[in-house]
Amino acid sequence: MYLEKLSLTDFRSYAQVDLSLEPGVTVLVGSNGIGKTNLMEAIGYLATLNSHRVSTDAPLLRFGTERAMIRAKVVRGEQATVLELEINASRANRGRINRSNPVRARDLLGICQTVLFAPEDLALVKGDPSNRRRFLDELLVSLMPRHAATRSDYDRVLKQRNALLKSGRTGKFTAGHEATLDVWDQHMARAGAELLHARLELVDRLQPHLKNAYAQLTDGSKEASAVYRSTLQDILDDDGAAARSVAGTGTEPGAESPAEDLRLLSVEQLTERYIQAFAAARRRELERGISLVGPHRDELELVLGSAPAKGYASHGETWSMCLSLRLASYYVMLDDARTGGSPPILILDDVFAELDVQRRRKLAAIVSGAEQVLVTAAVEDDIPAELTGRRVKVIPGGIDEQGDR
């Protein structure tokens, strides 16, 4: 897969810009703050409906405007698809596919696939768990767009359930509220089970690629891995331990019983476990007025050697772990490409400036064989010699066609 054309209208700093692209490596060169990242952000947004820089759409619109447009021509093999995405300030975003009638924005998901590396990726290791959950969910939707609805359904139910739990803190929780909460528990258990099941499968797919990618980028002295920590597991383990204590049965004092492996359970079985967990946590949830159990509070723990990466990894190790996560995503997508999908577009946004010479060369060698690689740099000397290809000069408000070589 590769992007042949990109056109932006009122997106970030651009009133209008048109960029022609081709397979292979394209390096966009321009001084800091000139708008290179805005171009890469637009491509990433078209692929995921999310920005890697901001959490809301408002900053994507050029100041003083009410809407922005992203248009792109995506080529897969012999097939070309024209995508249009309208980002609106006061109404739902809309899309078009091959200039058809407007569709929901999420109907565009899965058509343009990207893996985007950026300095903001440091948050994958150093940031809070929401960054790692978002990483998993965006990759999940890229691979299987139907999970956009899964995540949307879960978020909707979570919002309703939290509103009901908050009424318990204000003393307005009645028997009628109790029955309503039971109903929301059922909805949230099902939606949460589908999301958890998909995430667990994805982490299993990522594991070998994460290990290999980290070894490719480093001297191999440490092994990288990821462990999915579910709040469902925590509640069930705590509740089971309490029940064994009351009954006077179970393991010997000080010993732990084997934890149930959630990866082996079906969506239906996970749904049942969530209903049990909600019942066990209800008193605490009513006291705090929030949902304490569910995928929205889970963690993807990143591990280097025997220690968590967060708090223990050096700056270089942190960067290597971040890059390895993105490379693992790329390899998972390549696995899909071999069974009918398409290789994703690789985007390296101002990444090489953050790396030492050794890591630059290793990363360049890994990605140089991709069908399309888009790179931004303030200084061309930051780009390793391994990334030979087209150079495009970015200037204020657009592209210098004469600087294209």
C-alpha cells in the first residue's frame, strides 16, 4: 500500500496544500515549526481517526475555520481508492469513498493503514496506562475496523454506568437504581468482554515481534516483553482469596492458588466473569462513584529483562522500547498482508533526531524495504545513508516543488 496524493484544506497551518507521493522512501525536509508534522498527522488521522499529538479535533482546524478536509489517493496493488475526510467543529465528521455519498467517518477505517513513529511515542513507556491502552486499541481497529464499534459501545455504556454510580455518592441511589445498575452491568460485561478478548489476542500476536524488534535495535543484552494486567483478574483473585479464607479451605497459608488464564476464556466466559467481578466490587464502586473494573482501567506492562521499563529503563532503552512497539505493530500488519491485507505505510516523524547514530542506522535498515516510508527531518544530515530516496522541501504554507529531488 502507498499514498499517491495528499491534499489538505484548512488543516492545522495549511489553508491549502497538495503533495504528490510515490512508493519507496520520501524525506520531507524543513525547519522546525514549518508544518512537516502537520502533513504526517493528517495521514495518521485519516488512518485511525485519532491524532498522535492532541486528544480532540479542535486544534486540527485552521484557526478561525469551521471545518478541515483531508483528501488522499491510496493505492493497493492495482486498485486506487480516493478518500475524503471532513473534520467539523460543530457536527459529526463525515467521509467519502471514491466520491460516493457521505458516510460515517469510521467507515473509512482500515482502507489506509499506517504505522507512525513520533517523539510523542515516549509516552508509551513513560506515560500513564491510557497511552498503552490507546496504542492497543488503535492497532486493533487498524487490523479489524469492526472493533471501532466495540470500543464505542463500551465507552457509551461506561459513561452511563458511571453516571448511575455517582448517584450513589450523593445519597440518591434507590432500589430502582439498583435494578438499573444490574442492567448496565450486563451491557458493560458483554462489551468489556469483547474488548478484553480482542486485546488479549492482540498482545499474544505482538509478543514475539516485540522481542525480535528490540533485539534488532539493540545489542540483545536484554529481552523485551509485554504483560497485560486486567482489573478483572485482580477482582476475581481478591474475591476468590476472600471466599477461601471464609470457608477455611484452599491452599496452604502463604501460598497462592493458580490464577485463571483469561486468554483461554471465550467472550461468553469473560462476560460471566465480569458480572461476577461487578458484584464483588459494587460496594467500593458506589462509595467512589466510578467503575473500578473493566478494560478502561487495564494496563499493558512493558518489561525489559526482569524489570518494568517504566522507571527503570535508560533514555536509550526507552526509545528502543517505543520503536520496538511500533515495529511490532508493523510486523503484525505484515502478517495480515500475507493473508490478503496490505503492508502499511511507515511514517517516521522527526524520529532520527532523537536517536544516536547506531540506532539510526539499525532503524533505517529495518524500514528501508517497506513499500512506502515517509520521513520528516529538520536537518537532512540526520537521515541515515540507508534511506535513499526522494527529498521534498517543506516551506511556510506549502511545498517547494523546485526543491523536490
